[in-house]
Amino acid sequence: MLGAAMLRGGVFSRPVAFLAIAANTVGLGLYVPRVGVSHAVLSVVFLEVWYVLVGRRLYRLGRTRR
């Protein structure tokens, strides 16, 4: 839901929003038998990139609004 809100908000870029949607969709693979753990690990990689991109954007927003 956060990725969808990011798409509509306009503060974050579309790739960042889609990365959130993709990472959380891949994370749902945890519930698939036998391959769930590998899917969960893959979603962590996507989420780490997403955290960096969101953090960078929030930092820039905080610096320009003073």
C-alpha cells in the first residue's frame, strides 16, 4: 500500500514506488513451500535498495525546506 501511495503522491519517483511494490510482492513468496526462504531473501535485497533511495529523497527534502 505504501508503494501505491508513493505513486499517487508525486514526491517520490515512479521507479522507487514500483520498487516498493515489487519488493513486497516478492516478499509474499515466503508463503510458497520449499522456495519461500529464497524469495524472502531476494525481497530483502530489493528493500535495502528501496530504503537507501527513500532515505536519500527524505534527506534532500529536509535540506531544501529550511
